[in-house]
Amino acid sequence: MTSRRFTLGRALSYLALAGYVVLLGFPLVWLLSTSFKTPRELASLTPSLLPDSFSLANFRAAIEQQDLLRAGANSLIVAGCTTVLVVLVSVPASYALARFRSRLRGVAMGWILVSQVFPIILIVVPLFLILKQFGLIDSLVGLILVDLVWSLPFALWMLQGYVAKIPAELEEAAATDGASRLRTLTSIVFPLLLPGIAATSMFAFVLSWNEFFFALVLIQDPQLNTLPLALARFVGQEGQVQLGPLAAGSLLSMIPSLVFFALMQRRLTSGLLAGAVKG
């Protein structure tokens, strides 16, 4: 009886997992299929999962109509710079939050939590006015700073949790052996923190890569469009959607994120192994 229950429970688990995979994977399969369909197939009243004939016209239209390559380069600059800045700021700040106990720490943690419940619409007007005074409207630098400020609270909250899990005894032992604070951080804490840094980098990159609202408000020059802005232009003013180019452009926009995730996955694994050795 116990064996039968175990088998039934395992089968239900696999069934639930398969349903979850189908739920996540079907939209991607449909997106892939739509990007290769011809306009005639897309207008058909009886849609099919697989295209009758594979066509690259949608990809050419996506690249040429909205200058998708330039928009991708702009998004890569914004997301890359934002990720680097988030890591540079959040690593020492999260270490201070996790290790140094004071009233300021409680205030900082409270502010981090409160900042996450602010609706974007409440801050966009004052943010626009401040950036305008500094000449950062219609600028990738201004967008990078906004994405940095928007990503930093959650990155701090997430990374200080990783720091808190590192045993303080390791640092005390290093100090007993005569290691300086900087040497302790670079030789012991930082290698153990690599999984957290990788996770924080992935969060910051994806948040900045997909960010639309701030870019819509701050960017006016078509030459500075990011990918979300370029893809949004495939929807006409009257709601007419260029479905094929939009699907092709969306598919192309996923490639940098997948590459970045693959690179960070390797760092995440190496960081876990380094942490196991150091521990």
C-alpha cells in the first residue's frame, strides 16, 4: 500500500510538472511559429501551430522597420551599465547592512521595504523634473541612473540575505591569522558571495532589459529607443498589430537575455563550488 501511494504521488508530481512546463512553453512555441508565418497565414481564420511555409520576411521587417539592431544596442548599453552599477553599489552596501548593527540599519531596511510599494506613477513626474534640471532627459545616461535607483532596493535586500548566511566566524578566523579587512573580503567573503552576485546581476539585467515605462517617459529621440519601445511601435495608433514582425522582434529580443543567463549560470555554479571549498 505504501509503495502504491508513493508511485501515485510521484506520478501526480510528474503530471503537475509536465502541466507547468506546457503552460510556460506553449506561448514560446506559438511565438516561434508566428514569427515564421506569412501574412496570409496570420490572417487565416483557422490558425495552425506549425507554419505551412517558413519565411524570414518577419525578421527582415522587424529589423528594418523599427531599426531593431540599434534599439537592441541601446538596451544592451542600458542593461549592462545598470547591472554593473547595481553590483558595485549593492555589494559593499549589503555587507554593511548585514554585518554592522545600528539604528541606521533598521531605518535603511525599512526604507528598502517601503520603496518597493511605491507605484511608479507617483514618482515619474518629480523624477522627470529632476532629470530635466540636470539635462538627462532623452539620454541613455539618465535612463541608466533611473534603472539603477529602481533596481537597487531589491538588489540590496536580496544580497544582504546572502551576506548574512556567510558565517562571521570565517572572518574572525581570518582576522586572527592577521588578514586585513580588505583581504578578508576579497579572499573569503567575495568568493562565497558569487552565487548572490550572480542572482543579483540576473535580476538587475532582466529588470532593466524589459523596462518600458521609464524609457517611454524619458526617451524621445527615435535613435535612443530601447527594445521595448521599438517593439511597442508595431502596435498602431488604432490598435492594428503587425503580428508577424512583433513576434519576430520579440523572439530576437530574448536572445541577449538567454545568453546572459547562460553566462551567469556558469558563474552561479562556480560560486557554489567555491563556497563549498571555502566552507
